[in-house]
Amino acid sequence: ITPAAMTLGEFGVTVGKSDLAANGQLTGYIGYLLRGDMLSGRLYVKSELLDLNEIMEAMPASSEPAEGEAVAEPMQAVEVPRNLNLSLNTDLRKVLFGKMTVSDISGEMSVAGGVLSLDRLGLGVFGGKATASGSYSTAADPAKPALKLNADIAGASFQKTFEELEMVQKLVPIFAKTGGDYSLALDMHTSLDSQMSPDLQTLTATGEIKSANIHVQNIEAFDALAKALNNDDLRKIEAKDVTIRFAIRDGRITTQPFDLKLGSVGINLSGSTGLDQTIDYTAKVAIPGGKTLQSIGVGIGGTFSSPKITLGVKEAAEAAVKNIVDEQIQKLTGSESLSEEIQKQAENLRAEAKRTGEKLVEAAESQRAKLVEEASKKGALAKLAAEKAGDKLVSEAEKQAANLQAEAERQIEKLTAKKE
């Protein structure tokens, strides 16, 4: 110890289950101890276990509550002292914070002016490895810390991320049923509340998530989609090499269009999820049929637990026309005795066109009934509007059913002309 500096050869402290060791040099320590002046220096900090939950719960409240006054929450936002100017070289083996377990933290940190800054810190999190830069600041408002984070994560587990991050539980509940690992690039800004949790209304972020192998099942939205399109391949997602670009703002996470392959079915999906668990997605579903693909537009609304599926009747009808005709043409042109079979195949084409048209009209009438039933709960005007919308839906289905039969007759004429 000299008046100018204090050199720490060895320093150790244990708080509950947590341990902390440090060595380094501090300057300005006399003014810091006597008057609260600036304390500067460089420290090398090590810990085998740092349980921040235990430490924050043990922190005394600012004052004792009066009789009858509510007891303050035990966990409080950690204020970064303004009179510290420290450079920290960290080696932390295990840190507990909330439900998160962070391991092997190493790299440079600094404390200055009420801000804790990270510079390419390496750490293990969610079962993967990450590098992080950013800052935690209480300079503007100690009760509402500001967090900035730029992170790259590799090999993280969907399941562990859901279990350890409340923010993910609120914004991406599908992670609860998602297996596999992912990589993530994230640029995030948010305020924290008094419990050190992100204030999701102030959260803004952009990023990209990639996964070489995703497997998800028992998702209500996809079960409803499979039922609506009568294709069980849609119930179980086993997708490879998925890339999703996303943004978070105003309490919603929005994804740019991305592709999934579910068995023989391809889906292009885009939309958003809200804090209230509402979902608003648009899907383009490509279902194989013969040598062609039916492309059907689908709306996925409601919530994850109670989804509502809306099919594009016009698109479904047009796709059905093309698919049925193509299948029948394939049968005809693949036959060695075309002249003998053409009449039989023509009748099959007519029958299939009629049957499909009837299904389209039936589906539209069913959807009309659902619209009216839901609207009836909201009053007479809403019911009237739903009836008009439903009538238009049925009318469009009937029109497409007629077009289906007309298209079948045109194709029969072409085939007959080809035979002749």
C-alpha cells in the first residue's frame, strides 16, 4: 500500500455459496474511502460459483417498511456505482441468475460512469457457446437499467432457452415443444424492470436464427392446419437447414418469410407473435399431386393454444382444378391404348371435378356457419356482416366449382382432339 496505489496480491471473499477472488491494482483509494471520490484500477476476478439470486435477495431494502406497509420485493435492480473506473479481466466458472446458468465467462469487462460494459465476452449459455458485447447502465435511472446486447450463440438448445428465459416463454412459446439446437445472431436494446427482467414493451431487436435440425410436434396451430387440409404430414415438423430472420418491437416478434419442409409438404411462413400470445401468420402450403403441386394460401390466427385457420377458397379451387386435370392427363397419356380408355377416363374426370366442386362448396358453407356463430356473440350488426361475408365466400366456392367442371370439359375436348 502506498498513498498513490493499493496493490492486491490476493483477495478472497465468500458470500453464502458464492466465492470471489481478485488481484490487481487500485488508484485513488484514499479519496474513495474518505469522500467517495473516483476509484480507478485494473482487477483480475475469478469465481467458481457466483449465485446472483442469493446475493440480490440478501441485499437490505433502502428502509424498513412501516406497519401495515407492503414488504418490498427481495430482488432489486443492481445499481452500477458512478465513482468506479475499473477494468476487469474475468474468469467465472458458473454464474446463476434467475433461471439461467451461465458457465465459463471469460474476457474483458469495464465499469465506468454507472455503466458495466462487455467487450467480446465468451460464455456458455443454453447448452451452447456465445460471445457477447454490450452494456448494462443505471446512469440514467437506477430503477430502470438499460441493457444493450450484441450476441452470437452457437449450438444452443431450444428447450433450455425456453426453460431459462421468461422473455422467450412470452414471445416464443413454440420453443417449449421444439427439439434440436440453433445458432443465433442478435442485436437487442431494452429497459429492465425492478426484478431485472426485460420490459418487453421497450424491447427492440433484430436477428437471425438458424438450425440444421428442428423437430416439433403437438403444436395446436399445425394440428389445426393438418385437419383443415386433411394432411397428417403437417402435424410434425422435422425441418433441416432452417433460417429465420426476425425483428422485435412494440411487443411483437415478426418473422420474414421462411421455408419449412414437412414430409412431402412445403410451407412458406411469415407473420408475428404478440405478448398476449396472439398469432398472425400467413402460410403458402405446397402439397404434391401427381407431377404438380397444389399451392394453397392459409391464414393462421387466434393464439398458439387456440388457433384459427382460414383457407383461401379461390386458391384451393384453382389448385384442385389443375391438380385433378393433370392427374387424369397423366393417366391418359401414359396409357398404351388411349383410344379404348378415353371415354372411361373422361367420365372419371367429370366425376372427380363434380365431387371436388361439391367439397369446395361444403367447406365454404361450413366456414360461413363458423363466422356467423362467432359474430353472433358480438351483436346483431356483427352477425349481419358475417352473414354477408359468408354468402360471398359460398358464392365464390360455387363459382369455382362451376369453373372446375368447365375446365374438365375443355381438357376432355383437347384429349379427344389429340386422339383423333
